[in-house]
Amino acid sequence: MFPEKKEDPTDKPNSEKVFDLEYFFELSPDLICIAGYDGYFRKINPAVSKTLGYTNEELMSRPINSFVHPEDQGMTNNSRNNVRSGKHLINFENRYMTKNGETVWLSWTSIPIERDKTIFAIAKNISAKKKPAEKPLHTENHEQIASTSDKVWLQEFENLIRKNAGKSDLNIQNISDELAISERQLHRRIKSLLNLTPNAFIRQIRLQIAKEAIESGKYRTISEVAYASGFETPSYFRKLFKQINGYDINDML
């Protein structure tokens, strides 16, 4: 008689193996989340917090759209509504703002779970493919700036303008408060580094944002581009654009 062979649970066919999806959820380099129809995160994997720089508590206590780039909030809302209506979302690209003000490009695939009134979504960070088109303005036009600390400070200034790109009421006082510097110090520092007034530098940044908005293909009219880049009056925006760039913005639309 041969001894009875004991069954090894690991010898089960692949179809019967139980995979630890929670383990995959935690280790995946892609951003994985479950969001409620109310617009809040219900569950997120570590990659979400790592990419955006916020704690889990911060991410789950605020509406998801508050982390989305101001220029992309409208189309993100529309896409979310489409998913809630039962459509699958594939390779939807939008921008998020990290806690330190940087822009992150994400490509989303999302499906609705009607039973639970939730959305399951996976996103890939595609910033490396997108960022070359967003070269910092001060780096492009002011290579003579030698001090690393000055470059970092100018980048913080530009990030702040980009973060609030759609807000036409952003003013020097708001910016000074955010950067923990007096208005007089702000004027002096930008003047010494760029030989520009803060308002002139802000206009340059907004015009660069406008170019990027046009190149993204998301905006079709002068008014849309003007408002997305923080200009309150489309006619003024069009005049300034031509004055600075030497050609009419309609040539790009």
C-alpha cells in the first residue's frame, strides 16, 4: 500500500487560487481609488498620497475637485457625470495640483459601480510626457539667474500663479501672504531678479498658461482661453497677447 498523498493547497489550479488584491492595491505604482458619487474619495492606495503630497486624511476630507487644476475642473466634472450615468472612462487626461503647488498630469480609466454608488478608478502619472511643454517661464527667459535659491523662489512664485490660474482677482497682497513676504520685498526681489514688476511677471506667466491651454486642444474660443488663464476681459487678453507675441491669438485657435 502506498501512503495516502496529502493534498497541498498550493497545488490547486490557477482558477481556484485566491489572489490577495489588497496586497496589489497597496503596492501598485499606479494611483488606485474608489470615489463616491458625492465627489469624495472613499478609499485610496499609497500611490495617491505619494503623488499628490497630501495625507490620506487630507485627501479624503475634501472634494476631489479641490485637488484638480482650476483649468481642468469643468471638464473633470463633466467626465465624472458621464461615469455616474453608466459610461466607462478610458484614458481621460487631466491635471492635479500637488500640496507644494506643482502640476501632475494623470491619465484615468474609470468604471461606475452602480450598486454601491461608487466609481473605481486607476490613473497613471504621465507628467514626464507632458511637462516638456510646461517649461518654467523664468528658466526659459532668464537663464542668467545663477542662485539656486532664487530659481527655487521664482518657481514657487510661478507655481502659485499656475495653481490659481483661473482666478482673475488674484492680487499682489494675496501672493505676498502666500509667500510670507511683504509686498515691498516682493517688488524688490522680482525687480532685482527679472527687471520686471510683479504684475508684469504675472502677465507673462498667464500668457504662457494661455499658450499651453491652446496647445492642449481643450479650448476653442478666445474667451475660454482668457478665463482659463486668469484674464477677466477677453478683448484685453487678445490685445496683450498680440502685443507680446507679435501675432493674433486666433492664429493658434
